[in-house]
Amino acid sequence: MTRWLILADDLTGAADSAIPFARRGLDSVVSWSPAAAGAPRTAIISHNTDSRGLTAGAAAERQHHALATHSEPGRDLFKKIDSTLRGQPAAEIAATMAHMKRRFGRVFGLLAPAFPATGRTTRHGRILVNGQPLEQAEVWQREHSYANADLADVLASAGLATEVVPLSTIRASESDLRAAFSLLASRGDVVAICDAETEDDLRRIAAASLPMSPGAFLIGSAGLASAVAALTPSTLVSTPRFEASEQGFLMVVGSLALASRRGAAKLVASGHVAHVPVSPETLLHDASERAAIGKAVAARLDTGQDVLVEIQMNDRPEMALGPSLAEGLADALAPAATRMGAFAATGGETAAALLSRFGALGIRLIDEIEPGVALGQALGALSCPVVTKAGAFGDDDSLGRIAQRLRDIRTQGNPA
């Protein structure tokens, strides 16, 4: 049976890398609590280490702990990283290499971070966004952990040896590519950096790497995960059918990405949702106003209104405030936990904080609305439909499409 452990540094990444397996019929659960990840029959466990905002050392320690907790014989390893190198991927990959070295005596990492469906590609060992260097992208300008987006330099910062596998090798025959990977693996303690510009490139990489040999593991974004899942035999499983609800859905936009901000503005302009803007000052310093917002949102949901709550930020947000803002928003919206027909959030930090406060332990994945947008059922005290979306993914209409899908689910009781 196909069994994978996926380790991601944020919630949306954990979801979007596991959803391709769920679409093939494999029982797939996103977890951030051991209670949600403990069922050994679950084919795919995608665990959120919630380490995106940590220092390199702290992120490595959390990776070590997750590996010690969730690794088991017969379960292959996929280290999910952000396709634009946010967080501490080098430190987490180094921690994974050390774990695999201790476990198997030798280790080989195969890195392919491209996600062509969202404009992320890799050429000459460097990440591009819509054909331009990652260093020129909005997401890099807003936050980055490394001096540049050269993957060899990034991994060298954590003391890792690398070898770039160019497109000419990727696009050779499968036997030649498999032989190239085998040669690198025989050296041991090395990460192969694979160029990829298309989904077919990723399919070739996945096909030449499977089945995984002892001590080998995959590293990438949801693009590589999708390629691996596509090679997995599909199966038929029953999916949850949600009961229709007269209560509205709650959508929360906590991401700073322009794609999410523009999408929120367009959805609000459509008149299909009630817009509740919330200032950082309120979330950080005004408990009485937070309580009033929560009460008002819950009342709107009870009347069947769909509500969009948005953190209002200026053009130069203070990134260090992210966790505090997410916790403040979770505190404010706690009264909505039992009053909503469905829930959606953009930004992994925001989604994790709110779902945890609402009593969810994990998400059983059901479908992918569009690349990077996962639909599932909350596990734990919360059991409503849940959608998670990476903030920078999608276009101006993505939130509108999510809203329509959730509206259909809560009015018709059908997740399809």
C-alpha cells in the first residue's frame, strides 16, 4: 500500500501537498495534533510542524521532533518546502538528512521545488516566478531567509552538498534519468537539485525516483507531490457528505499577498459577502472590540449571511507581528466556531491559529478546488467543511470561486 509521511512548515503547504493523493482515493489527513495523525491505516499523513516563522535552529529542532514522532517502517518521506523558499528549508532539509543518515546509514535527497501550475519553475538550479528570478517577486521582497535563490547556495548555508540535474538530463529517457539518480545516490549524503519547467518534467522526476530506495527521500512543493500522486494507483473510498446548513460560511483573509488582497476586494465588491475589516491595533490591543467583532460575526452567520473577515494592513507590514495577529483574530472569532456552515482561510498561519482555537485537530482532505486550494472536513470538535489556500496562489477570482463552492456545499449538502 502507498504510504507517505509529508512534513510541511505551514498548514496550507501541508494541505496542498497531500490533496493530490486524496483525489486519487487515498485516505489523506492533515495534522497538527498527534490525535489526528495517529491512525496507522491513513495512507497519507501530512503534518504541519508550524515552523515557517522560526529561526533556523528552532525549525531544525521541530523537524527532528516531527521525524522522531511520525516516521515508521514502510512509510516514505516527502519533505515539503515552500516553492519560494520562505521559512527555513535549508535547516529543515539538513535535519531530515541527519535523521535519515542515522536511520539508514546513507541518505539521498531529491529536490524539485517547481510548481508550474502556479508559475514557479527551476532552471540552472535557481527558482523563477513567472519566468523572472525569484528575487524580483513580491513574496521575496516582502520576506526572505537567504541572500539569493540559488538552491546550491541556499543548501550550502546548512552545510549540505548538492548536485544540479539539468533539464537535458531530466528530459532524457527514464532509464538514463534513473541511472543519473542512482549514481548520485551511490555517493551518499547529497541533495540532487532538479531543474523543472513543466508538469511533465516533474512527472519524469517522480517516475525515475520511485520506488524510493532506503535512505532516499523527496523534497519539493505541491508540484512534485502532484506528480508522485499521479503515479499512484487510484482507489475508491467513501467521501463525507456534508449536511446542508442555514448558517453562513466564514472566510478569513490573513495573508499579506497581493493576490489575496485583490481577491478579497473583488469578492466584497460582488456584494455576495458581508465584509468585516479588522485593524491590527484591534487584534493586538483592544479586547473589548475583539469581543464585539466576534459577536457581530456570529450573529451574521446565524442569519445565513456569508462573512469575509480581513486583517487590514498597510503597504509595509511588520512581519514579526504575524503570529500575534493570527492569535488575536482567533480570539476574536472564537464565538463563530459553532455558528458557521463552512470555513475558509488564506495564509497557513491564520488558518492554523483559527482552526486550533475552533477545536479542530486536523483535516480529512476531499478535493482540490484549484491548484493550492484544498477542501476537506475538519476533525475534532469542529467538523464543518474547510478550505485552506496559500496566500500568494491563485488570481483575483480565486476567492470568488472558493466562495461559490462553499455556498453550494452549505446550501446543497454536497462536497462535490
